[in-house]
Amino acid sequence: MRRATALWIGVIGVVLLALALHATPLCEYKPPVTDLSDLLMSFSYQYVNDPYGSKERDINAGRFVVDYKRLYDTSDYGFDIELANELDISLSAESTYKTFADGSYKRYLTPDGDGFAYAGAVARSSSSFSALGISANIGLGLGRFSDVTPMAVATRIDEDLYRRSRITQRLRTADLLILAYELDNQETYRTQTALLEGVQDVIEGSGFVAGGELSAVDLVRINDLLRDAGFSRYCGMEGRIGVGYEIMDPSGGDNDLLVTAAFNYAHTTTPRSQLLVRGSLSGPPELSVTNRIDVGVQYDHFVAEFCRLRAAYAFARETWASEATDIHRVELDVLLKPLRSAEVTLQLSLEHRPYYLEWSADLRLGISIQLL
């Protein structure tokens, strides 16, 4: 297991190095303010009554998941919040839950610089803990994140118009930057129609529009891209190291000093793709005896306008008294939108926990059609 973990870390390191050496125009876009938020809620329930009267084969279980993230960053300061909750309810087996909350405030040492000092707090609760775990931490860090969604949307508009031969050549970088800054300041427009007109003026002002003007169909497609609320892209890298103190120990033991470290990485090569890598380590000075490690990798990709793909891997290790427990989770989501009124979702989840004899597998298929 240690070799497998080291292999994963090595692969991630190679990928990060390759991507860091391959800068893209999207990641070169630097907005004055980055404000990103993401909220995911899901619920599933399954009931099966064995017709032969065997209660051992009855299934009466459900899962409720909430995942919220917020990242705010300016030239002088920033903050980030993460809340996560997993609740597995079963009437035929043991119910479990896991709750996590993390928040921190950071102050940059120099305006527009990458170095910062931070202070934060972490709270954990789980059915496997004997008590609630709360800790406070301070430390130093290096790095920044940038919300490049406006530039990604501008590039998507450019690609769509060029693919349909509505512009004679790709927009210049200067035109894309103007378009991105207009989208980044869309709150200055009173209505969505006014924003669309501003975008239209920039594109037609480039002189590349076939016929000189955008058609009604062009404006409808541009408006759809502008209103895609589920689309976001960001770039950046951040590393932290610090010390903390356990206000409440989740094992019910003595409160300890903590050593903490974390890293986050985001990269996008085109508007179609997004790579996210994150990891954290915390524990008392005797890290080999007690520690917690979390590593996550997520990749989102637009295969086509009607097809999105998301793949994610998460690794968590808790070590108590030199005994490690590892959890691996792999997820694959495919979202198909063959029509504007229809969606097809395919989700595959694989998970391996301590003492599992084999991987658990969960396959879900969802179809929704809006008829009226």
C-alpha cells in the first residue's frame, strides 16, 4: 500500500511539473478579484424487500452528501471555506456519518505578491471518532489562485463562432482580453441584454465577423454560453506550512500541538478541461505515530458541447498508534445533453475501505426530459 501511495504521489508530481512548464493564455489572465463558490448536494435511497422473507437480504439504506467550497482573493487579502458532510443511513446495517469544516483567512505580505500569512480553524466529526475534533492553526504560505472563467467563456465564444465560419479568423488576444474584462465586470450592466450588446460590440469591432454583423442565431448561442452557471475555470498553485493546537482531540486524548501542511493546484489548458489537485497533512510532531493525509485529483472535460466527463480520485489515511487506515474512492461521471430539454447522467463510484474484501461499486443512470 505504501508503494502504491508513493506511486500516486510520483505520478501527480510529474503531471504538475509538465503542466507548470506548459503555460497557457487562459492561466495568464489575472483578474483583480477572484470569487469562486461551488455547492453540491445529492441524496439517494434504496429499498428492497426480499420476497422469500429473508431479512438479511432486505435493503433499506440511503446516502446524503453536501459539499460546499468558497474561495475569495484580492491583491491584499483572501479567505477560503470548505464544508463537507456524508451521511449513510441503513436500517439493516450500521449507519455512519462524516463531517468536515475548514476555514482560513490570509493576508498577503506585499500587494500583488504571492507570500502570505494565514490563520484558520478545522473541525471534524465522524461516527468512528470518540469526540468532536477542533483545531486552530497559523502559518505561512506561497501562491495565488485566479478565476479565469471570463477568459475561458470569451475563448468558448471565439471557438464557436470560428467553427461555424461566422468569423473569418480567430479573435486577436487583445480582443479576447477586452471581452474577458467586460464579462468580469458584468455587474456594471443593468440587464443581461445590455451585457449581450456589449459583447456583440466587441466581436463586431474586431472586423472579423462574416457579413459585418452577428445574426440572431449567433446572439442566442452567445447568450447560452454567458448563462452557463455550471461552468468555471481557474488556475494557480498554493502551498502552506504551519503549526496548530488541538482544542478538542477526536480520539478523546490529550490536546496536542500540530504540524500542518497543504497544497492546492489548478490548471486549465483550454476551456474544455480543468485539472484540480489538492493534498493536506496534519498531526502531532510524532507524525509517524498519529497523522491524517488527504489527497485528491479531479479532472473535468468537455468531450463535446452535449457531453461532459468528470473523473476524480480521493485518498484518505488516518494513523492512530502507528496503525494506518486507508480509504480510496474513484468516481466517474458522464453527463449527456442530446437535446436542450433532455439530460442523461451516468455515475460510477468505486470505494475501498479498511477490511473490505473487495471494492464496492455503485452504478447509477439518470434520465430527465422536460416535455412542456
